[in-house]
Amino acid sequence: MKKTFLTLILGLLLPMTMMFAQTPGEGIDVTHYEIHIWGFDFTNRTLQGETFIDFTATANTNTIVLELKSLVASDVACDYYSVERFNQDGDFLTITFDEPMVAGESAVLDVRYGGATFSETWGGIEWWGEYVYNLGVGFESQPHNLGKSWYPCVDNFIDKADFDVYVTVTNDKKAICGGNHVETIDNGDGTSTWHWFTPQDIATYHISFAIGDYEVWEDVYHGIDRDIPIEVWAKPSQMNSVPGTFVHVKEIASFFEENLGAYPFNRIGYVSTSKGCMEHTDNIAFASSIINGNTSGEEYVAHELSHMWSGNLVTCEDAGDMWLNEGFAQFWGAFYEVGVYGESHFQNTMSGMVNSAANWCNNPIHWMPLNNMPLNMTYDSDAVYNRGAVIVSTMMNYMGREVFLPAMRQYFQQYAYQTANSQLLCDALTQYSGTDMQGFFDSYVYSSGMPHLYASIKDVNEVDNRFEVKLDLHYQHIGDDHVGQDNAYEVTFIGPDFQLRTHRVHWDGQHAEISGFLDFEPVGLVNDFYNGWLDGRTQKNFMLKSSVQQSLGNLKIEATAFTDSVFVAIENHLVGPYDDPLIPNLTLSTQHFWTVNRHDFGAAEVMGMFDFTNSTDDDIIHTENDSATLVYRRDASEAWHEIEHTVYPGSTWKHGRLIVNDLPTGEYAIAVWDKEALGVDEHQDYVRQLKLFPNPATGQVRIGWPESCQGQICIVGSDGKELKRVGFNGEEELQLSTDDLPQGCFTVMLLAKDGTVLATEKLIVK
């Protein structure tokens, strides 16, 4: 009687506030799935199923929308409410009750279904001879989640639940699922039912099954909190190969627990599948081809295991933030090498990933933010996996490893068994570290393209047996008009005895100058020596011990004669030089330049071969009137000028090679002379060098050049304005007063009689 009265009152009130669900999961929170599947037909690729769905209403509603793909619902019931009707339209299963639910009330739906299963190129239900398994996502499906391909569910990232899975198979097969194996019941009819339970709340695409004639390789990992079973389920023919493929799985698990926190699930499990890999909780689908008895595919062992933290424990809130799952897993799948193979192994791996990501980001068609990724790019290996991994590496370097790793452990604890997004990660890292991470996320996550960070030595002065070094710092964003704030970067100074000192520099905006002290006079500076930052350049460090060529970014290096090894670091910057030499009729590349640092451990001659083409240098090489040349400066303390080189023209004006026979440390750029404007065929006849002494100058400066000629010396300010011009006739040097010049940096130009610029050099006046 009491219930009837309440129902009458609610019937009067609810129509005013009742919600009619339009999207899957709207108005409900699923807390538990009990999935039963059976009747597998390996010829027709069909199955039968029944799923019980425990849920709580989060709003007053009389309709529920679930997702079920390809399979057809035959009956729907509810333990407390009467189902008035249900309708299946495509992937959507809409269930209508004959009376509304009240927010806060709970119920259990019972859905029976069956039919032909869904699959695509990668994803869904895969039938593999006498084996069948699911892959929780599909690369082509949009949205990608494919829990719906074998049971009715709210198939998104947010609505997590725990799971009981019952799989009935013939006795010649086994059914492997996520979670803990509860029991296997012999049904007495030639079939057995395998029951697995996952007590943690996970996303619908993380639960799994795999059925077939499997055998298991078992071990135990003694974790930081408990003993964790290790199970690898594979075909009988593969069992001898399993130990060699998973030889380091305990070391990998130990390294992850040490750095990411205690293992958050029930067992470390892998199962052999024809396609892979996929991070199903406790039951990773692992491509059969990788179980080959060696460690050639070990990165996949690590990548997928790391998902138990990045993706399964804390899941991205939507597909646009997939880098939180896949970018981090790709990074952890390289970072584990520190624990198994050592730091240098990881650095080499990451350096290759950085170079690849920088080249990818340098293409205008790839200028997109890391978050808010379009659905068709969610699982793109370059846009999300590799670029995400490199940005995670950059984040670790930005924060410092000693801060980043405990901050990530705190993040995993804070959002355990929940979802997160890019901003929540930013806030969590900020809160833990005390460093405001917003500037980093604005530059690397929320902006298109990538930053170019660059440091160059501008001045060195000895002070009390120490050396004060002034650095010129630059920020430029490739592919976006963003201006970075709270910029941080690592630079490594090279000493005369090959001392290496790495320092952290900080600045805001596009340009800054800072000073610091060293205990040696630097002979070179390498940006991001170990190449772990996404910084708008590619890099390669190597030792030349033979005449074998090394190359990077259209630059080839070869040692032609040496008594010992030669260290060379090449930086290929994906922007143009920051300073223009202001030479008439000479145009520098706006797309790239190089920094070369060289240290000889004996006598050596090193040849540098700079290639130019109208495809890589299409900003400056347009016609046959554009004559390519090579300009150089030691560092920011000098002006750009031509360096002596040999020109090897290509078969057409569109390409060629510029060779420097004994390559000095410094910066190099491709430039072009306009031959039509100069009225000469080859500007190389005009190559000269200027000598300035003293430099920096106080009161006077002596300016010399290699041979007597007729012309002028012109001094130009940093704003391009001419400050002084002096003519000469037959001399090889001039001495000029600098008293009438203000303190600062100036460009000295050697001009021919007709005004052609023969050489330039930078002059500092104190």
C-alpha cells in the first residue's frame, strides 16, 4: 500500500523532470557487468550471449541507451522495473521502462543476444582458425571502443565497472579472460565454463576473452607489495619460445613498480593472438609473431605492460587525449631500457624517436595539438604514439627526472581507476612539484607544431680564473604563433680537454640573454646533448674512427685523415638562422641551419658536405639566377660570413653540394646570391675573409683582409643602419677609431669597388 501511494505521487511529479536518454549511458552509472558467452560457431563466426548489467540511475529517467554492435538482442528484462519495449538501431540498444526510475535507485538489466560478430582490419572479434578472441578497440571504427562487439555496455572511457566473465567452450579449448581465474566447471556435456573475475573498475574496452587450444607458461614476480602471478598463454607449438621472449618481464615489472607505483591489477598476463598488441587488463593480446624466442619485440612486452598504469589504471577521458594512454606507454616502452640495459641504451632509443618526431612535426600537414586529436588520428603512430612519447621525454627533462617520476606516481594514485585529461595531468604535476607546468603544456600539448629552442655563446670573459659566459637564447614556435613562457632547456658546454658541463637555462618569450660561470673556457656548446627534447631540431653525436661517412639533415661528415678518433655533434635546426648578416643580394635560408661541434683527440681533417636542393631549400632557390653558397659563424659573437668551400654543382641549377675541407666548430647555413643583381656568374670569386683585432675593441680596431684591393669598409649597426664608411686603395688593412661608436655589437663589411660585399665579420665595441 505504501509503495502504491509513493508511485502515484512520483507519477505526478516525475514528468516535469524526467529525462529521456539520447546517448549511451546517459542518466546511469554502470557498476558491474556479468557476461556469459557460449555457442561459438567457428564456421559461421557467430556466438550467443547473456549479460547482466548492474547500474544506478543518476537522473530521473525511463529510458536507457546501451551499445551492442552486430549482435542482435533477442530479449531484455529488468529485476525491478518492467521493460515496456526495447529497440535496436545500429549500435544503439534503447530500453524503455513502463515507469520511470528515480535518481539514486539501482537495478539489474538482463540482455540476451547473439549472431554474427563484428570485425574490421584491426579490432572487434577475431576468428583465427580454431581460436577466437576480442580486440577492445578498432582503428577504423569511430568511436573506437569495441567492448560493444561482444556484450551490451556503455562503451566509453568514463563509465568504469568491475566484471564477472563466464565463457563456455568445448573441452578441447580453454577460455582465458582478464582478472582472476575463479573456477572451471565441467558441464558434463563435452563443454566447460570458465569463470574469471576482475574486482577493479576498468573501462569496457579493457575486458577480454581468448579461446583456443592454449597452454600456459607460469612464473611469479615478487612485487613491492605482494607476489604477482605471471601467465603467458600460447599455442603448444610456441611454448619453447615463450621463456626467451619474456626473459626480462620480471625486471620490466620491477622497474615499472619502482617508478610508477605498485602493480594495480591481478596478474601479469599475455595471450598469443594473430593480431596485436592490445592492453586488455591482466590478459594482454600479444601478436603471435613476437613470441619468437628472443627479445627483438621486447618493447611490446614493456609497452603493453606499462598500460596497466597509463591507460588502464588511469584512462584518458576521451579519444582526443589518447596521448595520455598511448604516448605515455610508448615512452615507458623505451624508458624501461634504463632498468634492463642501462641509461645509454635508453638515450640512443629516445634520440632516434626525437629525430623522427621532429621531422614529422616539421610538416605543415601535421600541425595539430597533441590533445583534442581528431578521431581519425587517435591511433596514428606518429601523431600520438611517437610524438606523445617524445613530449613525455621532454616533460621529464623539463621537470627533472627526480621530480617527474614521483609526480607521476602521485598522479596515478590520485586518479586510480578513474579517468583524466591533459589539464588534470598538468594540474597534478604542478601541485606535486611546485613548478607551474602550464607554460609547458601550452607550448607542447595545446599548441600545434613544436617549439624551436636554441642557445648560442655570445661572449666569454675571464674573471678571477673563471669564465663568464653570456648566452643568446631563442624560442620560435614552428607551426603556431604561440610564444613560450617558462621556457627551460639543457645546454652542454665542451671544454678544451673535452670536459662536458650540462646546465639548465630558463627564460620567457622569444629572446633572452643570460650569463653564468664555468671553470674552463668553452670551445663549443651543444644544445640538448643527449637529444631527449622535442626542440625543433634533429641531432646526432658520433665518434669518427674511420673514413665511414655520418650524415644528418643534408649534411655529410667524413674524416679524411686522422691519428685518433674525432667527436662530432651535429644539430640540424628546422628553422632559419636567428641573425641576418644584412649583406645586399644575399639571402639566408629561412628553413634550416646547422650547428657543428668537433673535438679532435689527435690530428685530423674532417670534411663537411652540405647538400642543397630546390625542394629542401625552396624558400631561397627559385631560378638559375640563385647561386647557392655556404655561410658560417663561430657562434653568436660573430657575424655570418661566407666560408671557403668548393662547389660541386648538380646536373641542373636545382641542386648541388658545398664542401668544406677542414670543418671548424660553428654554425652553417645555405644562402644564395642573386647572380642577376650582382652581374656575375659565380660569386665564389669574391670570397674573402676579414680579420679584426682586438675584438672586442676599445678605442681602436685593426681590420685586415688577405690581399690588396680597392674598396671600402662599412660598419653597420644591429638595426641595419650604416654608422661608418671608409675607402681604401691597394691596402690590406685599415686601423679605425671606435670612439665614435657606442658600446655594442656591429657588422663590419668589406665592399669591393662596385659595392659588392666581399666579406663580413662581427665587431664588439666596449
